[in-house]
Amino acid sequence: MYVVSVQIHVRDERVREFTEAILDNARHTRNEPGNVRFDVLRQEQDPTRFLLYEVYRSAADFAAHQQTPHYFRFRDAVADWMAEPRVGVRHESLFPPDDGW
């Protein structure tokens, strides 16, 4: 599995719109054949901070995700809503094993 975690800090006045946009993106992403999981998390202590936890079958599936209309729609909509640049970290999953999904 290929895992991507993204830390996002949204400007306070854009949190509602960001939430709508990321949930739309997440719902569409879950319909992609290479996507296994797409969690949208918001910090309890600071509701302007989000964490995306994305799991794909392969790096190629993640790359395909980044070419979808819903990804482009999300990316373009939220570009000016960030309080600071997003931080994405790509991971190789060690456990559970791929056949565990």
C-alpha cells in the first residue's frame, strides 16, 4: 500500500468552505479503483488544522488520483485558503500486509 498524509492549516474565515471542498474531494476519491481509504480529520484543539490520511494500492494510483477532475477542482478552489503551505508526506505501508485489505 501507498500512504499519503497531508497536514493542512486553513485560514479561519475559510474553514467552512474548505470543509465542504475536502469532503467533496474525499467522496469522489473513495470511488477511484486504486483508493483504499481517505480520512479527513480536524484537530480538536484547533479547528483550522486538518489531517488527510490517504491510502492507495500503489504510487501509480496516487498519481492517477492527482489527475482527476475532482482533485483539480479541490486543489484550485482551496489554493488561496491556506494559512500556510500544505505539508504532504508519502509513506510505504509496512503493516498490515497488502493482502490484509
